[in-house]
Amino acid sequence: MSNTLTAVLGASLQLTHLDPESLGRFSGRTSRNLAPSTSLPLAGRVGEWVVNAVATEHPRSPAAPAVPAEEPAQDFRRPSRPRWLRIALAAAGLWLATRVAYAVFTYVAVALGSPAPKHARALLEAWDQYDTHWYLLISRLDYTQPAMTAFFPLYPTLIGRLAALLGDAQGPVWPAYDGVRLLVALGLASLFTLLALVGVALLAVQESGEERAGPRAVWALLAYPFAFFLAAGYTEGPFLAAAAFTLYFARRGAWPWAVLAALVAGLVRPTAVALVLPLAWEYARQHDWGRGLPLAGWTERLRAVGGGMAVVGAVPLATGAYALFLWHRFGTPLVWFRVQSAVWHRQTTPPWRTALQLGHRLLTYPAWSHDQAMLLLAVVPLLLFLAVVAVSLRTMPFAFVLYTAAICYLAVSAPVASEPELIESTGRFLLAAIPVFLVIGAWMRRRPAFAQLWIASGLMLQGVLLVNFFAGRWVA
């Protein structure tokens, strides 16, 4: 009987997630050494007393039947979410956390700034800098002067349409004012950034096969010192979203969706041309065009060739549609290209000449000067990204190599000689180099110290740059 009750108590303890070994540990002894002792806890003494008492009262009782094993309880939990939804929710959580952080940072930076703000709109106006002015102006007036054509149409058009719905003279709510238009611009940028982070996370998981690769890649991106432009009224968020989903769908072989995302990218920024070669390579690779066209009939051949033309022509088609609009408006389809030099002082230059000029400036600028700092803010990210690509050449998909190389080339292809950094806005343009952030995210998994260094130093530098941005100083 004593053995039977001991088995019963053991089963009961297991049902409550405590085994006799655990009970012994709670009393300071192992289960083998359990003996009557005043040092046992109350639960241990009571259990021991019950066993001894029953054994003494019925020393020769017949053995009780074995206790049947309890069937596992039915699981009433909700079914697990699909993998893509878990990845998207993780990215959305990081997006929401950074939006709250930017809001708090904006309040503190503006409230402690000089002069002190006199109204709440000052928090919004702190984000109304440089390119944002132009997008708001285009959204209100349309393309009325050639200088505006350097800014591609999708983002300002969306701002104008939503602002008309919310606050234009023809809208249903209240008369228009720039604050509403700015709020719409910032809201659109943040929503596109949410899509961008989801796209980057999905791409990272797809390439690595590891679900946690998504949040790491998103962290690598958000900690990049120029990532605050994803929250500003710039096209960094919209373009990053379009580029991320273009690469994601292309690598999956979902070509209609890849074409659609590439069309969107082509309407957002001229740098969408960086997607053309990666798309062509990936389409040819998946269709095994390295060995010709191993298809049986002409119908299949024509379908494959037509699909390839759609994939390669998506970005040029979007840019061409914008050029046709400009031809109708200004009488020349390439006005957007000409104003780059005539208005914005960008001169197309071979990269080796740009490299020589950068080296000369690095050697001649005074140490610790503003010009030197601006130059380093442009050159260091570029060298870092090129180094990441060089180290990862053997493991990075060649389509990603082509895309990142094109982004880096476009960032330096048209320097501004009148600016101290020469390759103006390079740090901001490199936000679109998505494969680099995938690699950095993978390094963060293998090297926790590197992850801490990247996130801590990146966020600190981002705060410094953002304060200068709020003050109206040029940072990228």
C-alpha cells in the first residue's frame, strides 16, 4: 500500500508539474534522502505523514489497480498564424515602436530648441525640410516649372489627392492649409515605410529560411544613421517599399507582382533603373536562358519572351509615361534629366574621376571641420556598403549584387562640385541598398557584440543628424 500511494502521489505531483525530485529540491534534499525531519517544508512533511500513516493502518492491504494515464487535455488555443503574417506583425511592431520614438524625440528636440515653439504645429513643421517643400508644392500646384520635374510624380500626386479629400477647398472636411498637406505627406511616408519593413523582413526570411532573420534585417535598416528619412516627407519610404517587394516577388518567381512593384518604383524615383538588370538576370536564371530557350513550342517561347520583356520593361515603361507627360507639359520629354545639371548642379562624371576628387578633398579639408564631417558622412557609408558586398560576393545572389552595385553607382554618378561632400545625399540614397541590410542582419545573429555596436552607434548618430535636420541644416 505504501508503494501504491507513493506512486499515486508521484502521479499527482507530475500533474502539477512537480516530480518527487523537485519536491526534494524544494526541501533542500534529494528524493532518495527524504526522511522524517523537521527541516522539511510543510508540504513535504504532510505528504510523508500521509504515506506513513496509511501504511501503518493497512500494512497488508491488496495493491490498488494502476492509475490509468490521463489523456492529454484538448488544446483550445487559436491555430497558429500563417508564417507571412507572423513576419509582417514582427516588422509592424518595430515600425510602431520607432514611430513612437520619433514622436517623442521630435517633441523633446523641438521643445528644447531655440526659439521655443509657440504652437503644436511646430512639431510637424520640424519635419518640413528641403525635398518635402517641393513635394508639397507639386501636390498643390502640379508641375508648373521645370525645376519640379526632378521629383517624380507618384508621391506628390498621392499627397495632393488625399489632401483634397481631407482639406482642399473641394473637400468635405475643412479648408486646406499646409499643415494638413504636411500631415498627409508624413502619414503616407510612414505607411509606405511600414510596407517597406514588411517587404524587407519577408525577403530576409525567404533568403535565409529563418523566421528571426526578418526582425534582424529590419533592425539593421532602422539603426542605419540616415533611416530617419523614412519618417520624413521624402520618397525613401515609397521607393524602399517598391524595391523590396520587387526583389521579393522576383526571387519567388511571382512575375506579375514583380512587374507591378517595379512599375510603382519607376513612378517614385529615377533610381528605379537599378532594378532593371537584377530583374533581367533573375528572370533569365529562373527560365534557364543561359542555355538558350529550351522550350518545345513557339507558343511557350513567345510567352516566355513576352514575360521577359514585361519584366525588363516595367521600370522604363513607368519612366516613359512620366516623360510623355512632361513632353506634353514642357515640350521636351527629358526635362527631368536636364534640370539635374541646369538647376540642381549635378554633373554626370565617371566614377574613377569622382573617386580621385573625393581622395583629394579628404586630404585637403581641415581636420575636425564641417566640410570634413560632411564628406565622411557620405564616403564612410559608401565604403562600408561596398565592403559588405565584396565580402558577401560568394554567398549573395547575383541579382542582389547587381542591384546593390547599381544603387552605389547611381549614388556617386552625378556629383555636385559646389558641395563639400561632392557625392551629395549618398548616405540617404544608400537606404535603398536592401541586400546590405540583409547581410548585416545575418552578421548580427552570429556576432551579438556587432549587433549591439551597430544598433547603439547607429541610433545615436541618427539622433544627432535628426536634430540638425530639424534645425534646417543640410545632412543628406
